[in-house]
Amino acid sequence: MSAPVLGGARPGAAAGRGAAAGPARGPSRGSAAHRAASYVVLVVFALLALGPVVTVLVAALSPESAAAGDGPRVANFADAWVQGRFGQYMATSALVAVVVVVAAVLLSIMSGYAFGTMEFRGREVLFYLFLLGIMVPAEAVVVPLFFDLRSLGLTNTVWGIALPQVAQSVAFGTYWMRAYFRTTNRSLIEAARLDGAGPHRLLWSVLVPIGRPAITTLVLLVFMWTWNEFLIPLVMAPAGQLRTAPLGLALFQGQYTQGTSLLAAGAVLVALPVVVVYLVLQRHFIRGMLEGAVRE
Amino acid sequence: MRGRSPRGRLTPYLFLAPALAVYGAFLLYPLARAVQFSFYDYDGLTVGTPVGLANYAAVLTDEGLRDAFGHALVLIGFFSLLPLLIGLVLAALLVRSRVRGLPLFRTVVFLPQVIAMVVVAVAWRRIYAPDGTLNQLLRAVGLDGLTRTWLGDYATALPAVGVIGTWYSTGLVTVLLMAGMARVPPELYEAASLDGAGPARQLRAITLPAIRPEIAVALTLTIIAALKTFDLVYVTTGGGPGTSTTVPSYEVYRRAFELGEVGAAAAVGVVLTVLIFGINLVVNRVADRQR
């Protein structure tokens, strides 16, 4: 049967049965007109995709008023960082992201290892319980989370922002790591066992090192989801001392009608970490977001 | 794994325990609590009173909530159907033409997926602003009459938010469909052309059946993205003007944390979850049956 596993909890936590985007190869035919039309479409749609990005970049580099002189104004970024407090917001985001990524990936490796390589009672039921979580949107859980964590004194803490996101990421991560562990070579596992490696040594010294690509993809996806998350930090930290970067940007936008260059510079800063990592390791992003659900 | 010591039999559970604990406490338990909340009239401060299914009935009868789900339906058209149509044409054109630069194209059109939605919203607010890029373009080509405050006009606010969704989804859908189409053996098309089948016929008879799984994934992902539009609406319009761009996820937030209608908010969240489960099931069922 197929696993009905498509992402709800975290945007793009999905599960494509499609192959990873490989280089497209077509037949050698195709008239010159077809090629020309293809180039036009290629360029037009690339420009459409980049348009809004360029708009913000240009605004971020523009002087606040015409009187301030011309030429790109890199100082806007420094102003956003200090006056706009984006430095502070980015630090909060980094802290939350580190907690979520480390916790979610470690827990997912362990649970995926159990589901992927061991047999035990209740395995199927428990696995489907995790699959359920991939589809649950944050909108459904955020209301009780706020009231319950407030009574525990966990709102306005890093834990209150991070733990719900760890839970969401663990649902996808368990699914993702299980798929990796199921593809690992059985004989490798047997050989390690015969060498006297216990389950811990087998996992941390054998399977994790060779599973680096799968783990890297998971790290990047969880980092992206956490960095870009908006609803959970908005709800869980109402006091305002713990503002993640997207939250800081949204509130800055709401508060100041002036300062559009500063706002744009802040927007660039907020987007930058994920975009830079994406440009360097894009294969992981595209593969991770499109691929996922393997047929069972 | 048979014939292990009692300690060995516990091993899988020990590896599972930490993940299950966090997952249970911060996702499953809150989900159950959301269902519980949804049967109460609760303001978040005083003790709630049980109201049975009234909060669910409100999803159908309350004009504000009905409108929000109606808007979500419109957004699905922009986030999902429109990108699917554009993506099909783009992918069909590009995948078999031997143009250079496809990897770069893929990188560029996928970019909207990794940018925080709040940043996307800030960018598009500039485009839609009274003196923004769109109105400047219209004035430049002499269409001054068409300029308006796109996000502040009752007639255009929802489509304007929708277009942002189209921008956001189209690259993802195109990349997905291109991956699917690249799998189709080129000989099939050559045989079809020899038989006199034109491009439209080839698309219907060869391409579409072959990429059904990719279409299913594309639809599921983008429909869910449309249903979960929160940050985009929060930053671009705040649900306005009036209530012309409210969406279910925005209603969850507004009712729970601004209006003190916690039970109703929980019910909307539960309905949203059920919808997402249902869409997953239906889309995958349909994709499976036709294989």
C-alpha cells in the first residue's frame, strides 16, 4: 500500500513519489523555433520568479530619501541590524534553530533506526502514529499549546517556541530516517553485529557516518522550516522579548510606515541565511522537498 | 532479532522513547486537547461551558467563518490549479527542448519555496503599493486608469494575495513535473509522432498518464499550502479590507488570541486538519486507482 504522507505540519514536509529532479534529457529533435520559444519562456519565467526578490534587494540598497545622495547604500543593512534590532531577532532565530535542529535530528535518527532496522510489537501502529503528525497543521495545535504551556510557565521561553517545532520535525524526521535505514545494506548490519557491535555502536559508528547525505538533507529542511516558521513564535512568545527574525520583520512592517529601506534591508537579512544555504546545497533542498514518500 | 534477552527486546523502545515523548507531549496531546476545546465555549480565562457541536455548526453558519473557507477555496485556485496549468505547459515545452541553462532555471524558479513567507509578503507589498512597481509599470504603458491600491481594494485584495500564491507555487510544480516528464522514454513520443499524433494528443495520451504521481504530489502540496496561508495574509492584508481576505488559519489566530473565542478557534483548527487529511487521502486514492 502507499503511505498517504503529505506534508501539513511543516510546509513542504512532503512526500513525493516523484524522482528527484534530475537533468532533463530529451530527444535530439526540436526545431530552431521550438528552441527559441523555449529560451524565451526560460528567461521570462526566471525573471518573473526573481522580480519580487530584486524589488526588495533594490529597495534595501536605496537611500531613504532622495536627499541622502545616490548610489547603493550598504549602510541600510547596518541600520537594520542595530536600529531595526534585526541583529537581536536573528540571534533569537539562530538559538531556536540550533535547539530544534539538534534535538529533532538526534531524536529522528534514533526513532528512524528503531523503525527501520528492528522488529518489535506495535511497530506498525506506532509508525502510523508518527505519519499522522506530518499532516497536522500548526494551526490545529497552537491554541491548546499556548494555554497549556502558559500554565506551565513555558510561554515566552525558548523551549515554548522550540519544543512544538521539535515535535513537528520529529514526525517528518522519523519517517525520513526510517526510509534511509531501510535502504542500508543488511549484510553491513549483520557484519557489524558479528563483530560484536551493540545497537548503539552500530548506529553511531557505522550507520550514521555512511548516512551523512540523508542526515544533511534532514538538517537543512528542519533548519529552513524552523527559521521561516511564523505562527508558533508569534503565539508562544507574546511578551515580545523573544522575537524570531520573521516575527520581528512582520512587526516592524506593522509599526513603521516610514523606513521602507530599513524594512527592505531587514527582509533581506531575514531571508539571507536560508537562501545562502540553498544556493550552496540546493540539491538537498529540491530532493528533500520533492522526494519522500516511497511506496510501501 | 529473535531469542534476545529481555534487555534486548526493550532496545527498540528505548531508541523510540525520546522521540515519542516529545512528539506525544507537544503534538499528539495538544491535538487531543484541541478536539476537547472545540466542544466548549471557552474564552481562555474563565471556566469553559460545554456546547456540544455548536462550534462546528458555526463553521457552516457563521458568516465570517464561511467566508474564510470560501476565500481558501479561491486561494486553492491560485496556489494549486493555476500553477498546475502553467507548470504543465512550461515543463512540456522545456523538458524535451535541448536548451542550455535548465539547472540554473530550476534553481531560480524553486527559490520562492525557501524564502520566508513574511519576506515574500514584504516584497509583494512593495509591488502592490499605491506607488509600487505594478502601478508604476501600468503608468509607464499608459494604463493609468487601471492603477489602484491592489491590497486595499475590496475587488482586488483576494486575487492579489492569490497571485502571490501562484508566484510561490509555480516553480515547485514545474520542477516536479519536469522530473516526472524526464522519466518518459523519448521513443514513445517519436513513435507517436510517426503515427501522426500532434503535441496536444501526445500530452494527453503519453505525458499525463506517466506523470500522474507527480501531479498528485503537486496538488497535495499546493492545496495544503493554500489552506495554511497564515503569515502571507497576516502581513499583506490582515484579513482586510473588511473581511475580504480572511482565511481559516487567520481565523484560528484571530478568534483564539484577539476575540477570546478559543473553542471556536480550536474547532476551525480541527476542521482544517480533517480537510488536510481528506485531501491527502482523496488525491492519493485517485492517483493510485489510475495506475
